[in-house]
Amino acid sequence: MASITVNLGTIQETLLITLWARAVEMKQLHPILTDPIAADILTQIDYDFQKLFQEKSSQTAVCIRGKAFDQIVSEFLQTHPQTPVLEIGAGLNTRFERLDNGNLRWFDLDLPDAMTVRKSFFEESDRRQFISASVLETEWIESVKASTDGPILFIAEGVLLYFSQQQVKALFATLAEQFPGSWIVFDAISRLLLAVRHRFDAVKHTSAKFQWGIWNIQEIETWNSRYQLCRSLYTPGDFNQYLTRFPWMEYVLMKLFPGFQRMSGVHLVKLS
């Protein structure tokens, strides 16, 4: 029985969509992403998840996106095992549980209301710290620097598309300046997809609005000569085995026009 009532801001409410997507994926015979913790948390939250159950496209896309993030982060940690990780907009994500190798130093950062919900289900430890703050402010920076003085891998899943381009550029510049040698892995969509996605994405059940899209991800390198695009996985383009999970019309569209399969992706950028 649901026991926890959540009171979240406009954008923060979207963390419940991604939680729901990962939770119901556990009912699939061959799940894209395996997240039993999400399935357990879903049963404990008092929220109208029923309104999301027709959003097959969003549910599939969220899980493919999550799998792409896990793949890029896992590959990165294999070659940079001592690099701390900071997840921006952690919400109710379970990436630490999915990828922890027993040595990770991890920070979960989110706005105070989202972090209050997170603390109902997760606990800090000697290797994991929660930070209640907006990443667009600067108060959180010193607390992270007090724990680590080297480069960091920043993760921003389902976060930057709610920012303006000016805010995205400012965030990248801040991270590059304050944490030299760091990286950020994030998702981005094309401006064409940005223009139409609000009509069919599960986010339409909230008041949140998408803001940022980019025509070509390589544009990032023109923002600052120090930025280097290191890795990209397109969703679902690089996960063709899951195309049949999309509604029939979308499946046909992506098969006839393969470019649609590369309008969204997960990217790793070295900031300096």
C-alpha cells in the first residue's frame, strides 16, 4: 500500500515518470534495464501513476536512455576507477546501486524537495553523500571540493532539456572552471524533436516544459575550445534491438527515416 506522499516542484515531479518507467520495465520478459529497487519504491509512493500507463513510447525511451547512461558510465569507470561521480538531479535514480564496484566515491545532488523524497528510500554512507541544492547555484561546490580535489564525472540524465541553452552553457563553464579536467555525461535531443516531443511524451501529464535542444551535438565543441566530445550513444539508434518496443507508427517512421533514430542521444564531453 502506498504510504509516502510526495510534494514536488514542477520539474522535480518528472522524477516520478522515470521511476515509473524503470519499475514497470521489470514486468517485461527481457527488460531493457533491470531495476528491482524502482519497482519496490513505486509501490510505496502515493501518486497517480495510472495516468502514465498508456505512455509506451516514453516508458521505452526512458529505459533505453538509462541503459545508454549506464553503458557509458560503466565504460568510463573501467578506465578511470578512482574518479568520483556526481549525479545531477539524482531524483530516485538507482545508478549507484547498479554500477557500484565497492570503491566508488559518489555524490547525489538534487533540489531540496526531491532530496527529501530520496532520503525516504536511500541512505548516505562513507562513500556516498547527498547534497540538497540547485546545480545552477554555487553553494554546493565547496562541499564537494572538501571531499575531493580532483576531476569528477558529472552525470545529468533527463536534466538539461529543462534548462535554457544559456543555463546549459553556464553550467558547463562553471564545472570546467571549478573542477578542471572533469567530464560530463548528459542526454540531448535535436531541436526538431524538441518542437514536437511535448505532444506525445509522458511529461505532458505534468507542467514541466522542455527548453533545450541542439541540432548537432558537435556544436558543443564550438562553445569552448577546451570541450571535447568523447563518446555518443544514440537512443534508440544504437539500440536497434528495442525498436519493436515502440508504438507501431513510431516504429515505421524510424525504419523509413533512420535519421529519427539519432535525434536523441547520450554524450560524454571532457570539459577541459
